[in-house]
Amino acid sequence: MKILNSISAWQKWRNAIPPTQSVGLVPTMGALHAGHQSLIRRCRQENDICTISLFVNPTQFNDQEDLANYPNTFEADRKLCEDEGVDAIFFPDYNELYPDDYRYRVSESEVSRLLCGAHRPGHFDGVLSVVMKLLNLARPDRAYFGEKDWQQLQLVKGMVEAFFMPVTIVGCPTVRDTDQLALSSRNFRLSQVDRQKAAGFPRILSTQAPAEQVARLLEADGFAVDYVQDFKGRRCAAIHCGEVRLIDNLPLYEKGEHI
């Protein structure tokens, strides 16, 4: 397994791959867990070459304290990638990916302003900008994203279509813990008490009730609610459990009921 820190080293390695071999990319911010593992396995199954990026992208954080507290688990991440048969890790620093210091960026003017975008100004500009950079560098046939970040997935698909980028964006099902909490790198930051409490989030979100009532139920359970909103066939929500912001989404049925 190669660990490549510079763009020049990455491009040299990437250019040596014959065009007859398919390449998959799993873009991540590290702090890997079983959800990422499922993306890597899908990538490994569907491509000749499996690559992953590990980069905590500062441009998508509107809260600098949140950025400072993001987990750094490189050695564990490296071992997981090696065990799963990843061919190459791209592990750049900020100056490598942002030589322009973020003067140029990708913006979307509608969906990015809703849901998480309404509560995290500039977040999706940072997401789309770094994803475009990674796709341009990796030149994958397929790139893999989890459905837990459903709004992000829709925006990345839309960007790829809008800019005629030659890559297939593959959405993969949310992986959940035994108590149904969606796996997330942010879960590492939950205290033991808050981790137990967080199990109430997916349980209440799955209640067959209007979104406004679900929001009230979450508040009654002690969560600070950013939003609970039905949008394009999904019930999407973001809450704060202690110091940690968590998101989730579930599919809606035609009658407005959801899982």
C-alpha cells in the first residue's frame, strides 16, 4: 500500500496505472469506522484499484473549535486501509490542496442553502471544492459516498453532472450501530453518557409522525434541534447531543410514513 503526501507523488503513481484498469476513490476526513470500511469494501469489489483520501478539510468547517476537535487517528486509519487491501492513500496537507489559499471555490445556489447549509454557512462550498479537487487528481471511474450525508451526496452528484465530470458517484447505505445510531467520526467525541443518550435520535426520527412533532419529541428528550425536515423523499435531521452535532436521514414512503 502506497501512502502519498504530495500531489506530484500522487500524480506520478496515478499516471502509471494502465487505462485498462478501473480506479475507485473513497474520499474521507479520516477517523475511519465501519461505515468507511463498507465504502472501501464496495470500492475494492467494483474496481481494479482502490484508493482513499485522508484529509480533514478546513474549508468546510464554519466553527474553528469543531475543526480543532475533529479526531486524528492516522495510524489506526492506515492499518484499517492496509487490512482492507487499499492500494494507495492520498494524505496531503492544506498547502498541497489549496495553493490558492481557497480564493477559488465551487458554489451551488439552491440545495446547499437548505438543511445543514442553513445552519453551517459556507460548509458545502468547502465540501464541493475539495471533492472536485480530489476527483480531478484521482481521476476515478467511481467515487463512493455514504448516504448518511445525504445532502452532501446529492450535491456531489449534481456537481459531477453540471460540470460533465467523467466519474460515477456511488451512494452506499448508512451503516448503523446495534442501537441504530448512524456511524460517524463525530461519535468518537460523545461522552459515555451522551453516547447512550444519542440512541434516542434514530429511534425518535423513525417515529411515524409529522416532522414538526418529531422535532418536539427530540427536544423533549433533551436534544437541541437544528432541523427536522422532509425533503425530496427523505426525512433529514440535525441535532446537538451534548457538545456534538449529529445528522441522520431516513427514506419517506408515499403516505408520508418512514422507516
